[in-house]
Amino acid sequence: MKKKVIITTMLFICLISLFILKDKDGEALNFKDKTNIQYSSKSDRLLMDISYPEVKSSKKQPAVIYVHGGSYANGDKERYKSENMKYFKNSKYIYISINYRLNNEAVFPAAINDVKSAIRYVKSNSDELNVDTDNIFLFGHSAGANLVSLVSATEGLESLNKESIEYPKYKSDVKGLILTSGFYNLDTLYSQLKGRGRQKVYNNIKYQFKDTNHKKYSIDSLNSYLKRIDKPTLIFHNTGDTLVSHQQSIDYYNTLKIGNNENDNIDLVLKQAATHSGATLFDENTSIHLKEWMNNIIE
């Protein structure tokens, strides 16, 4: 009987340990969440959630800002949140997920301005959030990866910003980009989506890139923006992606490498899987690659 009690107690302790994350020094870390923080007054939708260590570190921590996908027409900050957080929490990264305006409320470049506002909000509240403003990463999936790319590529191009700039004291630049299952060339994307019978997704994305008069932005100009990225960039894609062809990521990687010969921190990881879902993109190997890449950028 005594032996059974001991075994049961040990199993209970093991189960408890699954819910406690540890930092690299082996100290147990518990995380707290702040949810539905209004980071911009431009829309009631512009909310963010923040997960951070319960015990505040004496040193400010790097942060990851996650931008969801959904063909610019759906999705929110909860998408893949639980899957994503486990890859950042145990490395003491502060995880931030945000909403942005979808195309039923506002089209290009509104979403770009929203993400920039979120970055500026985090920087303006860095003392309270304990965020190291020199080490903020943008992380996007699918349309979110496209959006993250545009945010970085248009840094400093205020001609795109037709709205008032919130937190103007702060820049919206970041340390690096993590792009997963994204699209980066609208010409080839449109032909791929139509060829796969994804007319609704095609229509959503095409509608996104219009101005307020519903005049379509030049595809050439949008594609040219994305060639301007000079930040460390890590690109992930499943080779059997059923929605966005992994050739999008291969071509974009090659474009960035040609334009940034001196940047050794542009990397591409292809995973053998037949899904577009961001929930299965990271396994043990890819998550190790991700953490090592980020830590290298910070160091």
C-alpha cells in the first residue's frame, strides 16, 4: 500500500511539472497573461494579449509579436496561440499576439499600420512590460507572414501611412522576422490559388490590396516592397502545403539572399508535411532550429 502511495505521488509530481516551464538555468518559470489590451484607438478590434514571466526579471526580455493569418479576411490573436507559446515561454521570450483590421473593415495599407502601431505600443510601454526594445521579433503565419514582410519592408515609408501615427516617438523596426507558410509574390500566388480552386481565398487577398476607392494596387509595386527587407529572416514552409505552395518561400528566400549577400541570418527550413496549418509546423527539430537562430541574432 505504501509503495502504491509513493508511485501515485510521483506521478502527480510529474504531471504538475508538465505545466511549469523552465528557463535555460533550470529555474521554474510560471507565466501570467494580460488579455485584450487596446493598443490603438483606430478600431475596437485592435487588441493584444501578452504572456510574460510571473516573476519579473531584473533584465529586460526579448519579445515575439505574433501576427495571425486568414487571407486578410478572418482569424484573430487566438489562432495557434497555445501551440506557439510553448516554443517561446521556456526560453524566457515574452509572447505577444495581436489582432489587426481585416478587409471587411479596412484594406491595404491599414493592417500594416496596425502592426506598426502594436510595435510602437510595446516599445512605449517597455518598462511596464519588461521588454527589451532592441530584441523584438515579428512572427507571422500565412497572410500574417505576408503582412510581417510588408511591415518590415515599408519601415520608414510614411507615404503609405494615410492615418495619424500613434506613439510617433518610437520606430516600428524590429530585430528579425519569422515567416511561416507565407506568400510573397502576388502574381504567382493568384495563379496558384486559382489553379487549386481556392477562389474564395484568392478573392479575399485580391480585395485586400485595394485603396479606399477600390482601385487595385500595382502588383509590381507590392512585390518590389518585399525585396527591400534587410532584417534577419527565418522562413518555414511545409513542402506539401495544401493552400500556399512552398515554392513561394523558396523563391522569396532566393530573392532575399541575392539582395542581402552580407546577411548570413536569412534562412529557409522546409518540412515534409502535407498541411497549411501552423499547428504542426514546429516539431522538436524545427523548434530547436528556431531557438538557436533567435538566440544567435540576439547575441
